[in-house]
Amino acid sequence: MKSPHNRLFVVYPKTKPFDPNNLQTDFKAFKFVLKYRLLVGLNLVYFTFEGSKLANRPTGKLKNMNHLKITNLSKIYPNGVKALQQVSLDIPVGMFGLLGPNGAGKSTLMRTIATLQEPDEGIIQFGEFNTAENKMEIRKILGYLPQQYGLYPKVSAEVLLNHLAVLKGLTNKQERKEMVAALLEKTNLYRVRKQNLGGFSGGMKQRFGIAQALLTNPKLLIVDEPTAGLDPGERNRFYNILSEISEQTVVILSSHIVDDIKELCTNMAIINRGQVILSGKPQTLLKELEGKIYQKTIQKEERSNYHHHYQVLSEKLFLGNPIINILSETPPANGFTQVPATLEDVYFSNIEKNN
Ligand SMILES: Nc1ncnc2c1ncn2[C@@H]1O[C@H](COP(=O)(O)OP(=O)(O)OP(=O)(O)O)[C@@H](O)[C@H]1O
Ligand SMILES: [Mg+2]
């Protein structure tokens, strides 16, 4: 595909299933021809790059890139799964946490916002613009870390990041070098930058994925379960990076770790079975449960009895005995102690209501 302006950055979604055996051939192609393939997600996403005048990657008419508005988004997969049902969300600059159980539709929503998947219905606007009608513009200012992705195993972190920076339009060699080095430093990969990605541990690969998502200072950053596989130190490090970026960027983060969302996100939503069941500020949502959460340590054999008589939200083991959290409008007798509500209580009480 050729652009009249000698600049093009095209993403062709999902044309071919993931095949790790093709990687070496692809890498040779990457070295010798001007058509490159980049793996993003378990599906191959092709980035085709032509021309060399991508300087400054002008974002053209995209302005006011400080607000993402999703209206009535729906998606039914060919197998009949309703992955998104009339999803509407307002997402301002800052960190937005997306919580939901497995299969809730989080990745589907994120891929759709990233313009890699078409919804059946609904509109996504970033600033003043409809993302479906401005895909190229959106992709220039997008950073996206998919939940699953593959990497070229026989290429070093530094080389691939540099290559991806070219594809993203950073043609100035010096600027590119500085950005690549800064991102490798930021994600704690500088020391291993010459090492081939095939020899990276799971956490290192994930950090590489984070580095590529941060290339060229995105205005919209979408990170799908970014901390899966990161050790606690790296997780904190990553969250510090995100929190800094989110001062000027719309950051959408999905996580299963409920407390991370509380610490980090100014706004959040819980989705279940493709529907938004709750959205708001974590502190406001917590207030609604204040004074209604009670806790008790019980014996294992009493579990089913308590589940039968109380609205049990969660259960944890402490020294081999279950500690249960229940939701109750009135103080239950029976040895329960009132405890401050946590976001986990908010999460479980709403998921339970919706099931
Ligand atoms: N390509 C597909 N074809 C058919 N069904 C799909 C496809 N992708 C996802 N689904 C289904 O859509 C629903 C939502 O999936 P999705 O991956 O968006 O959930 P998720 O919230 O990201 O889950 P997880 O927490 O496990 O990552 C699930 O029921 C899933 O099985
Ligand atoms: Mg997912």
C-alpha cells in the first residue's frame, strides 16, 4: 500500500495465525527487504513501512487528545459469544483500571480501542475524533501492550526496539538511540540489551513488551494485564512509570490484582460478561460499602454453613483456617468484626450481584 505523502504506517490485523516456525524466515525478510512483519498478540499483526520521511510523525488533525469516550460498543464473535454488550465509558487523562473475571471482555475492549478489531456497533472517540475513521492517526499516538504476544527470538532487545522505533516513525538516528536507551533503562533491560530475546525470562519479555508500548511517548496507552509474570520489584517499578506517564496520557490498564487498581487508578470500571457493571472512582465506590463489611475466622468444616447463611464475598486462608468477609446491611451477631471495605469487597459484591 502506498501513501501519496510517502509516509505510511499500516497495521493489518489478524491475517494469519501465529506460527513460531515462520519467525526466522520473517527475520531474514526484516533484514533484507523493506516490508517487515511484527508480532503483536498471538495473531500476527503486520506493520508495513514504506518511505523514510516519517519525521516527527505528524498527528494531523488529532487534537484534544485527553479524553476517550466509548459509546454503546458491542461485539459478538462468530461463535455467538457476546464479548461486549453496549459498553459505554468515559475515560479522562490519568490511569483507568479495568477489572473483570476471565472472559469478561477486557482484551476484546482493549483490542477494539487499539483499532485492531472492529466492533459490531458503537463509537469510540479520542478527543474529537472517531477512532474507526482515523485509524492511522490513532495508531501513531497509541502504545499498546497486548495480553499475549510473541517476539523474534534471534534478535537482541536493543535491535528490535530500535527497529520498532523506526516503524513508529522515529527516523532521527540520534533521537532514536536516546529513546531506545532510555526505555531499556526504564524497564531495567539495559544490562541485557545485547542478549537475544529468545533467552529472556517471562518477566524480561514482558518488560520488553512494556518498553515497546512506551515508544514515542504515546497519548493513549493500553496495557492488557501488564504485570502478569513480573516480580514484585518490577511490578512496582512499572507502576511508577505508568503513574508518571498518566499525568498527561490516557492510560487504560487491565489487571486481576484488585489492590493495584486501588493504589494506581483515578477511575475504574468492572466488566462482567461483556457488560460494564460498575464504574467510578475507587474511593467513591469504596464509600458505598463502608460499614457493611464484616470478617470472621471460621473452621473449615463450617464453610458451607456460612456460605448458606451469609453473603460471603471472599475467603482467605490464614494459618490453615478460612477468614471470610461478608456483606451485611446490619451488624451480624455471631462473632463477626466490622472491617474497612476494600476494593476486593467492591469487586466481589458486584460480580456476585451480576451472576
Ligand atoms: N477470537 C475470538 N473468537 C471467539 N470468541 C472469542 C474470541 N476472543 C475472545 N472470545 C471470547 O470472548 C469473551 C471475552 O474474551 P476476552 O479475551 O475479551 O476476555 P478477558 O476479559 O480479556 O479475559 P481474560 O481475563 O481471561 O484475559 C470470552 O468468552 C472469550 O472466550
Ligand atoms: Mg484478556
